[in-house]
Amino acid sequence: MIEHTYNKVSIVSLGCAKNMVDSEHMLGILKSNGFDIVDDIYKADVAIINTCAFIRSAVEESIDTILEIAGLKKTGGLKKLIVAGCFVQRYGYKLRNEIPEVDGWVGTGEFLRIPDVITAERQEGLSPFHIGRPLLLADHRVPRLQSTPFFTAYMKIAEGCSHRCAYCIIPGLRGPLRSRTIESLVVEAEEMVARGVREINLIAQDTTQYGRDLEKNVCLEDLLERLVGVRGIRWIRLLYCHPEGISERLLDLIDSEEVICPYLDLPQQHVNKGILRTMGRVEEKETALELIARIRSKRRRISIRTTLMVGFPGETEKMFMELCEFVKQARIDHLGVFVYSPEKGTPAARLKADIDEKEAEERRSEILKIQSEISFELNRQMIGKTIPVMIEGPSKETDLLLTGRTAAIAPDVDGQVLINRGNGIIGEIMPVLITEAYPYDIIGEIVE
């Protein structure tokens, strides 16, 4: 434990769930070093912002958040502001001079240093800055303080990415694929269950790549076979799966093991072969529709989430209509649509941008309109069914409703179940009769 003047620390975590796990590790490291963790940033001596810089909008959000919280050094009781994560890794040392309000900088591979960065003072007017090759792989031995509700948690099974998608800067920010051992992950799962976690969401840049860098040549399926044996886990969910990595063995595991949620997150990006080649996506052995048909041939109905990108250089009207037709035929359960953002340093940024942002946004809206009708139809099919729902607590909109999720709904990114009748126990999985449906949410009552 180190001596420190600034005791109360609060953290703001931007971006994805993978970033949130890093934030939780920083909180754990700080708590183990005697710092007092506070939720209210207005009561903190030190604020840490764990940033995202994946696309332009994420960079803008990071900058806005930094400047907003920096203002608390003048108007509130904040003494120090530390910035960590992808934004730091991407833009490097020039940030020191451009945002002098920040008192310390930490790259994606250096967050173990966070206690020292907080206690360090400026040298020759410059704030401490730690950035290097992103090779850190935090395992179960690195302290972690869970920030999600007690019943659900994310488990990062690997770090980095060895794909080379033309539009993506993640390999540069996070380094190559580095998988944790199965033994480490099983220990962490057991620790999660011991503190009340019932749902474990497996995450990585690509979970289907898990283990390919390990000497024993293990794979995601090997990990799942071990995790289903951990007593106390109710749901295991797979997020960030590359479509190319969906094996029959994986589908058979989902089909046969009730504890594995019937849910797959498959970022497809596009369906046109020419666009996919330009994107640098792996040449797939089957079309997106063939993959979906294979997934849906199983006994359990597996809920599918995907993300699509519109406005990528070279996307013609005909290619876009091909994407729309895919959405109509695939009848995806959960869909996210993003407008392409040219990121400096990526091969795609050198391509001619022949679709303006306004048109790209219109294409995004058109796909979301198609999906809204599909989602509504799928949700209406749930009416009259009684399904297991994990109770999350009172709705943010009104105390008159509870919220929950089925095994086919992931936290934060999908819809929700709104419960208007019955006594729910937070963190428990309870039977709910679905009575109403809307495009993205369903409504029901707890069956006593």
C-alpha cells in the first residue's frame, strides 16, 4: 500500500464493456492500495476517465468528457484529473500540451501504474505520461472491483486482436490477440459466483479467436465445456463472435447446455462480397444467410444480434439494397447499424469517400426502419408465453415498473422486459407472462 494525499477516487468509463473491465481493474488496484472509491464524481479528489477512441464520435465524446470534468477543478473540489485508455494510446504524447488540465495519462497497456500516476507530481510543468506497446493481459490475479449490478458481470477472456479489418484501429490500440488460460478464467468464474454473480458475459475483441495463440491450442469450445461445470452460474453469454468462427461444435454446445444462453452476437458489418473484401474481412465459407440458417437449424431457438455498417467507400445503391434485403430475409433479433467513419491510420481511410454523411445517415435510418417492423413482429410472437426473466430492478423511467431481461437479451445493448405486476426479487430469474409487445421491449407480469 502506498501513501497518498488524494484519497477519494471516482471513475468514468466510456465505450464498450471491454473498456469497463479495464476500469474495474483500475478500481480494484486503487482500492487495494488504500484509496476510497466513490460513485459521485462531485465528492472525489481524483477523477479518472477511461476513454474510447474507436471511431470519430467516440473521440469527440472522450474530449467533451475530459473538458467537462476538468471544469470541476475550478468549480468543485476535484484536485486531479487522470485520463486513461484508447484515446491516450491513439494520440500519444501530444495530448500533454493540447490538454494541460489533465494531471496524468495512462495508455491501454499501463493501467497497473494508476496508483503511481495519481500520486506523481508534474515534472518541468508536464504531467506524468505512461504509454507503451499494449501487451498487458490482466488475469484473475489483478484486483478488480465490479461496477455492474451484483448479479451480472463481464469476463474478458482475451485481449487484443490479430484480424486486419481495413476500417479498424483496434490492433494498434490493443495489440495482438492474447488469450488468458482456461484455468485463470475458471478461477475468476468461481470467484464471481461466490459474490453472487449469476450471469457471466464472455467478451474479447473476437471471442471465437480465443486460445489460438496458446501453446495447448485450446479454443472457445474447450473453455465453455469447463465453465458450464462451475456450480452456481445460471447464464453464460457469448458476445463479439466473428461470423467465421461459428463452428458446429459451438452450436451443439449452445443447443445442449442450458446454462449457455441461446444468444450469439455476430458483427456482420456487410453482406456484399466486394465490400467485405475491401473491408479486409475474412473470406467466409458461407453467406450470412447460410450461417443464420445453420444457427436456426438447432433445437433451441438462438437469438442473433448483429451490427452492420453503411456508407463504406464503394457502397453503391445496389449494394445497399442487397444489405436491406438481407435484413428483411434474416429477421435478426437485435440489430445495430453504424455509419462508416474514416479513421486516420487505417487502410480504409485512404479510400475515396464517395458517399456523403447525410446519405449514409439516411441509409442507416432506412435499415433501422425495416428492423423496427421485424423486431415488433418477433416480439408480438412472445405474447402469451411464460419465460424466465432475470429481474434487474426498478425502471429508470418510473418506480411503477420493474425491468428485466430474458436469456435472449444482452445487458445494455438490447431491449428489455418491463414488468407491471408481481413481486420481483432483484437478481433472481423468475417466470414472467408476456402480455404486450413493442418494437424493442416487451411487457409482462410475474407468475406467482
